Amino acid sequence: MLIYVMIVVKKPLKNTVNRTMKLSKYLIGVWTAVVIYMLFMLLSGPKGISAYNQLLSEREQQWANIEKLEFINEELENTKNNLLFDQDTMLVHARQMGYAQEDERFIRIVGLGSLGSPPVMTGKIYITREPDFLSDKIIKIISICAGLLIFSFLLTFELIDSYTARSEKR
């Protein structure tokens, strides 16, 4: 009697384990979707490695622009100091702008155009670009499609196995 009870108990356990194994293999499709979503978000998502590297290159360009602006600032500061404290430099600059001393006379030559003062380079505006990344919606679509593909493969293989098992029983 005890042997009969063990056999009866073992059969439902075996069927339960088989059923659980059959159902759990379809979870591979779900886990595939989760893993693919995670990898895409890590590599090319809005806060992923690709966007981070693009922001790092933008930061380097900003630092290079700041260094150029610091150099221009030093040149302008030197020019300002020369104009404030050096009389000769101030006279040259005033003549370039069209001013003269009281005892000087100008002769106007027609057709040469105005010489004007040389333009002062104050730097250029650098506008950062937005990093390129895959949107969350696209990543979700890709991961769901991959999960459904794995799920359909597993379902197809199980249907093929069940069909061959039925044909062998006949």
C-alpha cells in the first residue's frame, strides 16, 4: 500500500514539474525582453553610455572655447591698460578712429574708403548639441519584438515536438 501511495504521489509531481518547466521556458521570452531593454537603455538610451560620451566631448569643446575666451580677455585687458597708461598708444588709437591733435591737419583723399578701427575679436558663441540617443519608446518596441520572437520560437519548437510525439504514438 505504501508503494502504491508513493507511485500515485510521484506521478502528479512529475506532471507538475513538467508543466512548470514547460511554462517556465516561456518566461525566457520575457527575460529576453527585459535584458534587451536594459542593454539598450545602458548603451544608447537617454542616460546611456553613448549620450554620456557625447556630453563629455561637448564639455571638452566648451573648455577649449573658455580657454580661447581667456586668451582674448588677456589681450583686451592688455590693450585697455595700454590705452589707459601709455600716451603714444592712445594717440595711435585715436588717429585710427579719426581724431587728431589741435596742431594737426587732415587731408582727405577721396576714393580710398574709410580705414576705420580694426575689428576687435571677442570670441564666438558655441552652442552645444543635444546628444543623440534612442527614445524610450523605440527601445521598448525593440525589446518587446525580441521577447515575442523568442516566445514564438519556443512555442513553435514545442508544437513541433508535440506533433512528432503524437505521430510516433500512432
